Amino acid sequence: MRSFKKKKVVVVGLGVSGLWLARWLAGQGADVTVSEKKPENDLDPDICADIRKLGSKLETGGHRKDSLLNAEMVIVSPGVPHDMEPLNAALKKGIPVTGEFEFASRIIDTPVIAVTGTNGKSTVVAFLGNVLENAGLKVFVGGNIGTPMMVYAAGERKADYVVAEVSSFQLDTMETFCPYISMILNLSPDHLDRYADYESYVQSKLRIFRNQGPGQYLVLNDDDKILSSISPASGVSVLRYGIRKKEGRHAFLETKKVQASLNGKDPVYFSLESIKLHGEHNRENILGAVLVCLTLGIEPDVIQKSIDDFKGLPSRLEQVAEVDGVMFYNDSKATNIAAAVKAVKSFDQPLILISGGRHKGADYAPLVKAAEGKVKCAVLLGEAKQLLAASFEGVFPFSMAKDMEEAVSMSFSFANRGDVVLLAPACSSFDMFSNFLERGKVFRDAVERLGYG
């Protein structure tokens, strides 16, 4: 990598990623400015102090165009919109603008297993990390899940593999990133408040394998209409999976077992009898994860033990509690319509559905179709509740709640013994909560209080 000594670099966005970018760059002797849109009073004072201790400049309360135009390089933290005027001005001037993930990937030489898709990324990444650890390998799990890639890049970098969740926003700034194994789980409309149209979003996701070639692998969900038609011309080895046996698939389900085979070898079988992940979509994702593990040479018994023991992540179809015969499930991570549809389809019991949050631009019709005949009634909250109400009108009854506490209480009052109350928002959390995890925690806390009532 080029020398950064005395180079003027602007880091846009102060958070954990921005802090680690500043630390690494300052350590390389760069002249660092961190630009943050929030006022300093709204920021973590310890992080602000750390930036200044590095000798870096901190600009808060908005991104200053002149700072970016005077930079020799601009690095954007995850979540920062790429269409901001200061960034566009820097690009027009010819100043290199890149993302934190892309920048970190240029520093490391550890083989990367990169996972993207609309839904299920975090669970698959966590599962893969668990399998590799069970196999005795050193692994860094991060990216869009938990720990930023820059934390690993700025450290000792001694893992055998990096397992990274990669979002479409991170892929938008990819230039040289080239994973050893890339995996695309599924594609459905999402983030249409940030993309011009669905096709733009899809093309962003497909960037994950753009730089791959011979000796590298692309794992694809063959049940996805778009992904089933993907045939890279770069020489990358493509491994396909799907629920049912089909020509050209390397993994599929057969009588509650995963059957997987690579390169014409004898098939390997994995039981799903003890799997703790709820829903067919999780079984689908396990198929792809098994192919990744076999490609890495992980022993089948290690993979099987991981399938049996892995409990999933919080707020992903998480069983919260049973109160007076009513089961409560937390799928706060269902931040888009496709994820909410999969959550609804995961249950045979009558459902009381809690949905709502910040609208992301997509049509709720698929959720209405999936819910019809399964959802007894819905409780709606957040900024999108009127839009959801307009979609649900005449299909099944619904009520409005002012907050999560009221939504849980109302749902319980509507439920009978044997019913399921499901939080599947189909929206982002940012109207009422800092993130989906906080939303899920508030839901769990409200359910717990029911049990003590």
C-alpha cells in the first residue's frame, strides 16, 4: 500500500469505523481530519477525546466541503450516504473517495469469506465463524456485523480466515476487494429509499464477485430467480444450492438432511433433526454455509456439531417466551418486506403480527399476500403504520399502537392459547429506536413484564 506519511486524509463519519481508520492513518503519519454531521454534544465524548489525542482534527455539526476538497483522499464510514454534495464535489475534482471496508481490504492479506444478500447475512456469518472456531482455526468475524473490518486491519491480522458480512452500501465503494469465497444468499427489494430502483440495488450486490477469478469460489442460492441465472465469465468456481434436488446443484435437502458434494466427490450428509434455527429460509442458508465449510476442508463431524449447537443471533426469529400458552417471537431484524414474509411463513399457528417502523420505499403487497389466512390480526406502530394500514385494509383486522409496550400488550389481549405473537416489522427501526437490536430488546422486556402481570 502507498505511503500515507503527511498525506491529507478526511474520514467521513465518526463511529467505531471512523475511530479505527483515524488510528491506523495517524499511525502511518497521515494528516487526518474526521468529519461528522452530528454536533459534538451528540457524540461519545471518549471517542472525540481519542481522535484529538491522535493529533487528528475533528469537525462536527456537518461535513465541510472545503475540507474534502483540500484532501488527497476521502474514506467514508459505513452508513454514510454516498450522494452527499461534499463527496460529489470531491469526486468531480478527482480526489479518491473510498469506503472503510474497501480500504481495510487493501491492508489485509488474510483470505476473506464474504457474505451478502438481502436477508440472513448476520446469521450465516456468525454460523460460519462458529464452525471455523470449532475446527480449531483462528477467525475474525466482522464487517457489517459487529466489529468493523478496520479493527482487524489495524491489528495484528493473524487470523486464518476473515468471515465478513458485506452490505450493499459497502459494496458500492468496492474497487479492488477480492474475497476467496463470496456468497450471495438472496435478493429482494430493500433500501429503495437509498437506491434509484431495484436494479441498482441488485447490481450493487453483484459487485461482490466482480474481481474474483480462477481458484476462488462463488456460492449462490439457486432458488433465487436472479442468482440462478448468474454465470460469471471470470473463471470463478460457482457452487449452487437449493431446497430441492436439481441438476447442477451442489447442495439440497433430502428427507430432513442436507446432501452436499463438491467436484464430483461422494455426497456428504448432515442431519437437521437438532437444528435450533426456525424457518425454511434458515435451512436454505445452512445449505450454502455447508458448501463454504466443505470448500475450506472442514471435517463433516465438526460441521454437524455446529449445526446441532448453533442457537442463532438475538432478534432473528428468536423465541422470547411463552405467556399463558401464547408464544412470543422476536424478528426485529426483519427490517424489510422479504424478511417479514419469511418470518410469517415460518409458522403454522395463528399469528398476531406486530409491524411498522420507518418506511424503506417498497410495496407491502407481498407481506399482505403471505399474511392472508395466517395472520388473525395486526398491531401497527411507527412512521409507516398508516401505509401498512392502507395495505392491510379489508384483509384482516388491525389496531394502532403508540409504542412497543402498547403493541405487546394489545397483541397479548388479542391472542388465544396456542397463538403466536410475532414481531416482524418489515421496516427499519430508526424512527423510534437506535437500531433493530434496541427494538428487539424493548420487545423482549415488554413480553417479560407480561409474564409478571
